Amino acid sequence: MADIPRWSNPDSYSPVWVERTRIIAGFLRDCESVCDLGAGTQALRPLVRGYIPVDMVSLGPDTVVVNFDEPWSASDIPNADGYAMAGLLEHLNDPLGLIAKIAPLGRVWAVSYMERRTLHGRALLPINALEKAFSGAGMRIASTATWKGQKVYRLVRC
């Protein structure tokens, strides 16, 4: 469920998340352009080339505003070589729908996901279900990292 008031406040973004952002950037280092889905404070911007922020709120003048919990289509998302999703999927009503829609768009994806069962009282997808969704969408796990109870994936097109 979209928590627009929370994510509209820059103080809601933890400085600790910068460590995860560096892992994500490393997984996208070979991309000419990167679309950051759930861009937040845009911490990824200085770490990648051709940065394109997308989020449900605009914390920067060039943010493409898309609420993934409302009706949207793949045409709402800018084209890029790589796509970042750090701390996004856990907050969506339909994370599998997002994966299916963005899979045809890119060549490389960097995605983080919590390895616990709940977030704010809401059940999360089990990791094996998430990985099955990646595979079913034509994404292959090229490498992984762990960060503070999250699994971080570098996915490439099959």
C-alpha cells in the first residue's frame, strides 16, 4: 500500500540504505543508463550513468511519477539499459505484477528483497517465490549479495 506522506518526507530515508545503494550500483556498473524504480532521495544518481528516477512521489525535478499500487503500464516507465529496485518490492501490493511488466524493458536488473516473512504486519513473498517469478519473467540470477537481512540480486535477461 502506498504511504505517500511517509515517502514524501526525505527524513524517512535511512542513511544506512546508502550501503545497499552501493551494492546496487556495482551490479549496474556496465549499464549505459539506469532507471531507478522507487528512487526516493536518488542516492543512486552519482553512482551510475544515465540516471532516470521513478517514484510515487517527486523528490527531484526530473522524477517520473508512477504509483505502482495504482493502474500503470510499462509505457509509463522510461527505457533504460538497467533497472534498480532497492527496497521497493516489499512495499507493493503486487510485486509479481511489477516484475512481469518490467522484465521486457531491460537488459540488467538490480533488486533487493527482505528475507523475513512480514513487514509492518503484512506477509511478504517467500524468497523462493520471488526467484521463481524472476525466472518466469525471463530473468536469470547472475549474482547475489546479502545486506542487513536482505538479498540483493543482479539479474540478466535469459
